[in-house]
Amino acid sequence: MVDLKVLLVESIDQRAVALLSAVAEVVVAKGYDEATLLEQCRDVDGMIIRAQGVASRKLMENCPRLKVVGRHGVGLDNIDVEAATDLGVWVVYTPLANNESVAEHAITMLVALSKQLFKADRAFRQGYWRGRFEFHGNEVRGKTLGIVGVGRVGSRLAEIARRGFEMQILYYDVVPNRKVEEELGGRRCELDEVLSQSDCVSLLVPLIPATEHLIGAKQLALMKPSAFLLNLSRGKVVDEKALIEALQSGKIAGAGLDVFETEPLPQDSPLLKMDNVIVTPHMASHTKEGLLAMAMVARDIIAVLQGQKPEFPANQPKNRRK
């Protein structure tokens, strides 16, 4: 009998590690580059990947025992799902894990930008008391929120915005969301209308070829000069150069960014010098609750290794590896 082994490309919650350790040897990758992962994956039966590293076709082809790749989170852009399917490897993920964390992060950014909280905080720490007469924000209540990508996170954001702040909801998605429409009064629109009519636009789409640079100079030019853009999806959904120009020229009022085209964001980025921009280091889902829920992808790793069907598969592999 072959002993089972699971590779963690990054560390995860120890409670999930304990579950895995009951059925397999658990090792942590020595690095994120493909050469290192190839070396360490040759004798593993499962692996869990987070934001770092890539589960490429080459890696899966050269790891004959690999039966399952788990995504600690939702985005699958660093896993070649098509290759996994062809090679008989399950891909599992945690689609329900970070709905609340990311939605709360988005609404926090919206409120902070509207109230100019970060600008006032920085000025006050430098002894500028007169900011109380200058930093006049806006109320969020009754404004229009545009959501691009109304999946689970987008639906929860719409709920918080509508029920908590009585905001009007516009959304753009290839699939209608009847719950958002019927329960929250949301209206499905074309992207251009969402951009032009919203006081804040939140991007919550996956990174696929169709969404790369979905928001560029042309789209930013449609937005109100008083509007904010929030990106909590993937950095490459936005043309960062065009966004910087729009912020510097006043074409939009501000932005809340958790993701960037290059991560980590270079320290010489103009975004770091703008007082109308809130930046966080790709951490919207990183609450204690969210991190534990994402780490519990371990349950589906175990299910596959024990010959069972996973609860949250991202594919249906052909000729499953045994």
C-alpha cells in the first residue's frame, strides 16, 4: 500500500492540516516556482494551492500520483482546469468560503472612500485639525451601486448595500440573477449603463480571457467624475495604467483596490501616492472565519483520496487517476 502525501504550496489553517494529517503525510512547498513544485510534486497524491504558484499542465503531467488539486479560495486562474480534466485530476475549491469576507471588505472600502476617512486620518495624524472643515464626504444611503459579476459575493454585497444603505442596485452579468432582481430590486444592465449610472462600481468577476482589461480607458471615461471603482476580483481585470490616468486627471473620484496587475504592487506605483485611493494587499478574503473556511478544501482532498466524490468540484475529470 502506497502512503498518501499532500503538498501545501502555502501554509493553511492548522485545523485543516490536522484533518489531512490523519490520512496523509503533509509537506509544505520549499518555493513557488515551477521547478521547485515539479520536484516536490513527483510523489504527491494531492496538493493545495493558494495565490502563489501555478498548477500547470506540465506540472500535472510530470506528477503521476497526483489525483486532486485543491484551491484554497475561489479563483481558478492559477490552475489549468482543462489540463486537469484531460489528465484525470480532480480540481476542488471553496466557492462558499469568502462570500461574507469579500462583501464586507467591499462595503468598507465604499464607506471609507465616501467619508474620506483615510484622507482625514492621515491629515489628522500630521496635526492638521482644520481637516474637519475641509474633508466633507457623502452619505452612502440612497446612492447607486453597480456590481460587475453578481455571483455569490456580488449577491451578498448587493444585499448589504440594499438592506443596510437603501442603495439602488445595477448589475452586469452574463447570467441573470433573479434573487437580486426580485428580492433587492436590482436591475440587470449592459456594462456601459452600469458604469455611467453608478456612484460606485464594484468588480467581482473571475479572470478569464473575456474579462482581462474589461475596464480600460474607454470604460473609465463612462463613469461619473464623482464615482468610485472597487476591484476585489483580479488585478488584470483593470488596465492599471488607464486607471492611474483616470484618477490623476479626476475622471473618477477614487478607487478601492485589493488586487493589482503585478503583485506585490511595486513601491514606486503612483497608486501608493494618491490620497483618493485605498489599497490593501490582496486580503479581502482574509478574515479568521474566511481563512478557516477556505482551508477546509482539505475535506474534498480527503474525499478524493479515499475514492469518494468531492462536494465542491470545479471539473469532472476523464479517466480518473487511481
